[in-house]
Amino acid sequence: MASSSYLAAFQRGASMYRDDDHGNLPSYSSAVKEKLHRRQPTAQWSLPFAIPVSSPDMRRPRLRILSSTRTHHFRITRLGRKRKSLCRCLALLASIFALYIVVLRLGMEDRHWTPTFRDPSTLVFGRENLQKIWKWEIESGHYPSSRKIPQQIGLTSPIPNPAIPPAKAHTLISPFTPPLDPVVTSTRGYGPRRVYVDIESRPSHAAYPPRPVPSSTIDLDIILDHCDFTQKKGADLLVVWLSIALTPPKYVRDCLEVLRVGGNLDNGRRLRRGEMDEWKYIFVDGETQNVTETPHTASPIIVPRPLPTGHHDSNAGLTKKRGVQWEPRMVLPPTSLPQTSMSPTTSCDPDNPRLFHMFWTGPFTDKPYMALLSFLFTQNLGLYLKGQGESPVCRPQFWLWINPGPAAAVPNASAMSDMFTQLKTNPWAAPFLHPRFRDVIKFRLWNTTEQLDGIPELKDEWRSSESLFNSGGVSMNVPIDKQHARSPGREAGSNGTVSTSKSDEDTKSNDDTMVNRTGSKSSSSYDKLSVILSDMARFILCHRYGGIYLDADTIFLRDWEELWGWKGAFAYRWSYHDDYNTAVLHLNKYSALGSFLFRTALKNGLDFHPVIVSKYLKDAHLDNLLFRIPDALFDSAWLNMEGYQHDRPPQPSFSVFEDFFVTPDESSAAPHALGFEGFFRGAYSYHFHNFWWDPFDSARNWPDLGSRFGAGERAARAVALPDLDPDEWVDAVSKDKRDLDWATVLKRTFEAYVRGERPNMYGEFLQW
């Protein structure tokens, strides 16, 4: 190899040196060798290293590696032998400091904190149960993907899969395959044919994009091909370098274009780009094909090693969590085939209810207000039809779960009536109690005890847990008796908050402020306990009721019709890490995957931090069952926040998440000029990552929904403008902010739709 000649030359030079315990100066065996050495160029700090390639036509790329000869010479001549241990100590301290900086940065990324320890295995299910989970999910139609089943599962025959069509061609089995049962990594599709649609606007309606095709489905495998930005990892630097050099990067900006074109969100504005069939990612079910043979793919065989006693170990290759026994054999409900090819007039699939869940603690503010407005503005709710008749579409519902008091308290007997009393008097919440929204927006009371008792996998054992508030290995010290004690009486305040009675004050202690917080009012009074509770609540709600959970700092940006068509479970990628962010989470009702997650969490301290959940799935080789969608679909600004893709950022380009609320001056013309259509067009939602205390509209920090909701607006104005007499409430343009921020533009756009001044994003006017 070319590198050998380079290394040999420097090795010959290095052989002339002889360590001297007294002087550290180079010495030579003869004057001739000294002369020859001094005529050679000084050894460089780096050496060229030629990378071998398989193709003779490819130019051999070269890397430069650190020269061991040069560093050795520098140490001997400059530092000396006695300082060798000092150098090692300094190098160790530098490594520890670098590791601390990395951990500190990751801990500040989001509201979540980095788990303190991730190495020990969390696995409590043996191979037989893992195979049952895979089999149940696939046969239920919850695996509409062609991704492989991990070899560690050890399946010996393909599982029939009703969610994918039959293979077009059979994979040939090598004649050299050993005559033993192979480990199967593919499924046998027998579902309907997929017809990828070209969504078009009608000529008379070209100003707005069309609604998605009813009962259509997103192909997340195609989305992964176009949108998966993955940080390459590995111990071999050469492998990482080659994977980056030979694989073109996938930008969030390009992913959003694919999402816009495939969903025809750029209607009337599309420029000629050529044939774009490969950007079609939405399909409908075609006719079912006849399946006469079974597709089969042979994979490397995994033969578990027998135990010393001669018995066969069925769990060989799996690492069980220390100190626990394997879970007993799972008892799962019978599988039911998914409904296919539903027409627009067909009722919703009862096994896959279209429920959006959101969890909220504390007073109702402009944050859930914006989430609900964006839901009305984007989803197909039939609000463009007059009257309360039957909708021709399967309408989703938004269930907002409200925890009325602190996370560790149990609601009292009058909690339900108190909740609705507060909602009616809260100007941000009262509009959504209007009869027009009764069928699509529902407020639910959260009761931790009742919800945990409603989970079959937890109801008999969760009370024995040391604490319910554990996330990422960080456990909040809340006594178990306080978690289940009935909270003292609470009175509803006129502003929608929960006021504390005198008996409440008597029970508080000076060091108990975290336990008694109800929502985050500022960065210094963050309600971490409610955040931990919400980490668990999202899994409870999806497992018990089905549907999709969304964090309350989420704004809808388009119709989710085709996401409902995808029957598998999913969350999205945690930035560039190979972990999940469960700010968006879909689980099927009482699924095998949900049972696995709850039983595993129970044996791991009831920890539902998304990074820990990622480890549960990785340890069990079930992570393919929870599809990790690229974050461009739900969190388009995140990679830019992390310092990636600054060369080609998406539109808009945020350097920090605060830019959403306070747009920098140099780009402050964009929000008003581009409007809603210029905000991450193509993404399904936007996650603004907390900032509960920053208003969406600092100049008009009140609901502005027109005369129909005027009473609530006047009450909110009085709070926002306490020093002004109501007669002086003049909305002069001179009092408005000159350059509107992105958050303000979105709020005023949604409010204009409710006031009837403009249609929604699909050109439909709200009919009262």
C-alpha cells in the first residue's frame, strides 16, 4: 500500500534516535548517518494515508493521520521522560472536560434532561415474548413497512402481513444455505396494491391546496429515503468518513419540498422541475392481489449456544436486566384485520380512533389556545358545512386533558364541575365551549390514580413503586402517601386559576414548592413535576384510548389525513440522535407494543423519558415497531438549532427557538410578507419547545375572535391593559408592533379564520 512507504521512511529516521536518560538529545551511530538525517526534511506532524477502494476506476482518497514519530520526537526533545506522566494526566483531564461539555449541551437541548446512566440493560422480556409481540403487531396490520425484522428476534418463518402488498419478485435462496432453519427477517405481504396518487387542485380552486384524499396513507419508507438526516456513528473513523463522503446529505429544506410537492401544498406556485414521480409518498388501496406463494428471504443463522448442562437456551444473545426475572408468557387479545379501502362516507375505524390528545396543567393560557386554533384551521372537521348534520368525512377529535392542580395531587369530588367553571370564565378557553365545536373539541379531567388503574399492565403493581415521578433516571422525591392522598378543597378563581384554600396553605412546607406548582410561569419556576407526569401520561392515553398525543407546545400546519392512514406506531427522531422524541406519539389501542412498554417501564422505575423509552426498545430489538420519523415533519427547526445545515437552512431559518416569538431584525420582514404559507411549508406541525411564559402576540395579548366572543376579549384586555380605561381601548396601527413576529402572524391568521374574515388553509370558510 502507498501508506507503507510513507511509514517506512519515517521509521528509518526514527531508528537513528536513541533515548538518553540524561540529556534527551538525539545521538547517531556515525557521522555519516547524522549528515544524511540532517539533509532530510523535518518530520511532519501528519502523514498521508491512502484508503483502499474496491473499484479500480475510483481515485484512492487520502487522509492525513497524526505521525507517531513526530509526536514521540516532540515529547523526548521538548518535554522529557520525567514529564510523561504529567502529559497523560493532562490528556485525561482534557477528555473528562470534553465529555462534560457534551453532556451539558445535551442536557440543555430541551425541557428534558440527559439520563444519568444508560448502560445497564432494561430488558425483562424473553425471546418467546418478543416474537409474540412482533407477530401480533404485524398480523394486526400495524407494520406497513418493508424494514427488516432484527435477526436477534429469531423468527424461523415469515409472518403474514396485511399492511403491505405481495412482493413483485421472489428472492432466490442461495444453494449454499445450510440445511437448517434460517432466521427470517422479512414479512409476507398479502395486502392490497398501493396506488400512489397525484393530488391536484381543481382549476376553479387553484388558489388553495386540495384536501388530502380520504382514507389515503403516507408511505413512511419513502419519507425516510428523502428526509432521514442521520448522524453517522461508529468506532471506525474510516467507515464514518466513507459513509459521509459517499452518501449525499439530506437537508430539511429538501425534505419540505418533497412534502409540499407530494401533498400539492405548492399548488399554483410550482415551477417546472421535471418528472417527480419519486416524490409521491401518499397512496390509496387498490385491488387485492392473489397470493399463491410465500416470499422468503434467507438471512444469516443465529444458533443460540447451549448451556453447560446441555439444555438449549432460548434467550441466548439477550441481556436481561439485573435483579429481575423474565416476564411470564404474554396474554394478548386476538388480532383483528384492519379496515381497508374505506370510502369517504364510511364511518371511522373503531379500532383506530382519530383522537388527538394533549395534556395541560395549570391555568389555561394562549398556548393551548393556539394549539386548538391551529387544529380548527387545518384539520378536516366539516366546519365548512352548515348545521350539525352528519359529516361526510371521518372527523378527528381533540381531547384536551386538564390536570386541575399540582401533579402530585388527586382531584377532589367536585373537580369536574370546578374545571368547567374555570374554563367558562377563562377568556382563552371559553370560545372552545361553543356548541359549534362540541363534536370536535372535548375537555377531559385528568386523574392519575384512575388512569393508572385503567392500564391492565400496571393496575395491580404501580402502587408498590417508590415514586411515580421518575424521568431519565432523575426521581422527584414525592412521598407515595402524598401522591394518593385526597387533595384539600380548591376554589375556582375568576381568571381560571385554581386558588388555594386556607387548609391548603397549612399543609404546605417551605421546601415543598416543586410539589405545589401548577404549570410553568417562568424559567425560574419551571413545573418539572408536571413535565415528568406528562411523559407518562402520553403513553397512558394512547394505550388506553388510541390516537396521537401531542405536546402542548405544538401547532398544526396541515391536514393529518394520510398520517391516520398509516396504522403503525410512531414518534419522531430526537434531533440527530438515534433516540425518540415523544412530543408526537402514536400507539394503537391496547397493543402488544404498549403492553411491552408498560411492563418494561414498571420494572425500570416507571421511567417514561423518551431517551429511556428508546433504550427499552433497543434492548428488546423492537425499535422498528415504533417508527422513528425524521424530525423535519414535526420539528423542522431543530437541526438548525443544533448547529447543522446552516449552509442550506429551511424557511424560516431560526438560530434559536426564541426566534419564533421574537424574530431577529435582519429577517423580520419575512413573517408578514410570507404569512402562514411561508412557515415551514410541507411540515405537519411545528414544535416551539416550551417558552410557556412568552406571549404569541405581545401587542395584542388577548383572544381576538370577534363580537361572538367579545365578553372574553374585554376581560382579557382588562388584564393586559390594567392602566387604561376601557374607553381608551383604541386599536390604532401606531400602537401595534411595526414588524410582526412569526408567532404573531400565525395567531392573527388563525383568529381571522374564526372571525370569518378569511378561509382556512384549504379555502374553506367557517360556517356558524
